[in-house]
Amino acid sequence: MTARRFDQLWTGVNLATMAAAGEAYGAIPDGALGVKDGRITWVGRRADLDDAPASLAAEVIDGEGGWLTPGLIDCHTHLVYGGNRAREFEMRLQGVAYEEIARQGGGILSTVKATRALDEDGLVRASRGRLDALIADGATTVEVKTGYGLNLEDELKCLRAARRLGAEAGVEIAPTLLSAHAVPPEFSGRADDYVDLVCNQIIPAAVGLAEAVDVFCEGIGFSTAQTARVFEAAKKHGLAVKGHTEQLSNLGGSALAASYGAWSVDHVEHLDDDGVAALAKSGTVAVLLPGAFYFLRETKLPPIAALRAAGVPLAVSTDVNPGTSPFASLRLTLNMACTLFRLTPEEALAGMTRNAALALGRGATHGTLEVGKHADLCLWAVGHPAELAYEFGANPLRRRVFRGR
């Protein structure tokens, strides 16, 4: 028997390929898409297929007029952690200052305490529900940062838990080491000593577990000089770099990260023109995190118009974390990106597909429906892709495909 050309052939679908050139959304109405060995091997109009679908594929899938998009990519999360900070949320609404909450044991260090208290199995159990929620919204790739262990043992524990979650749940995990997230209590007043630990012990030990190293470069985090030390160590050990930059103030962290060829800089509400120019020159992605902007009731918008004008790729992500963005919802985040940051629905969807892939160093294999890319797909029962950013609640996702399965 002659081998079939495709393992799967999708017909009766409109394709939102999200390719950079061409029609809006890279749209191909009444399209078809072929999959072989977990990769996309044919994309085009149904009318251009050279034979009857049943003769071409082992499985023919009728999309019943829905829209097929790339699998969604959540390129900035802090998914793995213990506990929660709902009580702090309540206290802030009652007028208690953050400094007072911190004095009472709250803030990021409360999450560190809860995360350290869990073993690897406990962390996997605590985090699985959040990952399942992202998968239910169409996620096929999820970046997971550490940053709540803040010592060698617990940072590695978080990386291992993240990788286990991906293997168990059928989703690709992009693990990022964010040990330079905050100064742990045992290093209080000794930030430089803690940076020594990160550079000399934690980063070398994370090789093989992490793909990239991130730093919270901010007045309440780490200085540009300390950030540069961490980036140097990451590069020395063959790891990519990313940056939490310009969220609360403009320290020049984005330009610094760009000078190291960073995959992305994230938040960027206080990014200035020099920072925008540096990102444009380096090709670094600006990751927008509207969930944190909303939850913290910020008013300083990222410089969207300047980033657009400079051609900087814009990604959009949930920033799932217990303190500032406790939202494991991709479609809510799409809506926030449009309503709060005034992205178009097409820009928002590109920010969770094509540009999110770039932010994770995966532009060659993820993020668009193009021949050669991984067959990570979502079939949506919608009449137009803009509906994905328009509403949330009822879930229009009909099928999610990961690596052709």
C-alpha cells in the first residue's frame, strides 16, 4: 500500500497562519493544512490540493468552517510556586501599605517561604491547575520562570518541577532561571553577595535545566551593574538572556539587555526612546504584560506607538504569578492587551503566536502555520479571529493539537 502523504489533513477550515506578510492574520479562507510526523508539511487553499483528501491522508479532519491558528504561546509566566497572596490583595484594598504587608511577612518573600516548604512533587501538584487552565485556553508552549526559591537547591527544584509539568501535561515548557528576582532574607543587605551566588553557583548548576536567564532590573530588584554581572555569567555558560525591565522606573535595563542580544525585555512601561532604539537595533522582543498593569492599577502605559514605529516585535503574555498577575487566562490577556494597551486584535494574537515564539528563541519552529513548523494548532469555533480577543468566559476552543496529536 502506498504511504499516505499526510498523517492528518485539515479541511473545512479558515487558516489564520499569522505569517508576517500578506493578508490580515495571514488569512487563507477555505484552507487546508497537512501534517506529517508532527510537522506542518502543506498549507494552502483547499481548492489547490492535488487529489481527494481521503486519498492523501490517514486522517481527514473537517474543521466545520472554524478558524485554525497556531497553538498559543505564553512567553512570560511565574507558574511554579507555592501558596497564594489573596490575603495581601484584601489588605491592600483595605488601605494597608505594601511596606506594612512586607513587615508582616508578606510580599514576594512570603511566596519564597511557601515555595521552599514544598518538595518537587508538591510544587508539581500546586502548579498543575494553573497550567491546565492555560492549556484549556489553547497554550501549546509555556515559558516558566523560577524566582521563588532564591537558593541553589530550591531554584533547581523549581526548574525540575517545570519540566515535569510539561512532560505530564503535553505542553512544551521553556524554562527560565530568574534567581535574580529578589534578594532572599538570608542575604538581606548583601545584594552583591547574593549576585555572587547566582553567578558562581546557581547559573552553572542550571545548565541543562534552563534555557535562559532573566533578571529583575529595577530599584526594588537589581541594579544595571548587578544585572550585567548576571548576563555575563549566563553568556559564559551558553544561556540566553531576558530582562524584567522598565516596569516601575527607567534604569536603562532594556538597552542593557539588548546589548547582550536578549530574546526579550518584559513590562517596559517606562521605556524611553533610547531604549526603543536599542531594541529595534538588536531585534529584541518587547513583551507586554497587561495583567500586571491591571492588577496593580498602573497608569503609565508602555510606549506602544514608538515600539510600533520602530518595528519592535510586540509579544503579549499572562505573567501568571501570585503577587501581581494571578490570571491563568490567555484570552483574558488578549482582551486586556486590546482594551488597556490599545493593541488591535491582530496585534494581540500575533503577540501570543509569532512574536511570542521570537521571545523564546523559537521563531524558526513555532508561532505560525507554515511548512516546516511544529504542528501545534488550535481550532476555534469563531466566525473571525478578532473574537478571540473580544470576549472571554465561554470557551470557543474545539481542538488543541500538540506536535500533531
